[in-house]
Amino acid sequence: MWTALSCKGAGLSGPAASPKGLRHAFGVAAVSSGIPLNMVQKWLGHAQLSTTAIYADAVGAEEQDIARKMWE
């Protein structure tokens, strides 16, 4: 179960230390690690593969910097 204390204990803070932030971080990390998109789709419960494919577009350094600004 997610709690603010568990995020703090893991060294996470700010808006990214939320269930949504952790979910997106998991999706990007899974795709970056080479997990097939269809498996990430299943794990995240996406109905459409195109939704999961968004995580594949966020793996470049420039895109990560842009996405990080959403959480600042």
C-alpha cells in the first residue's frame, strides 16, 4: 500500500512521489529495461497498446528532462 512515509523512506519527494508518479516511473523503467510493450501493457492494465507505447517515447534524455518539468 502506498503511503507518504514509504516514499520518504525510499528517498522520493515532491509530486513524483505519488501513486501516479510511481506508476509512470515504473512504465518508463520497464520499457527502458527492454520489457516488451505488450507485457508492460498487461502489467499496467492498459486496454490499448498505443497507451503503453507512450512510455517508449519517454526514454531519451531530452524527453526525460521535459517530462520531469511536469513534476516540478
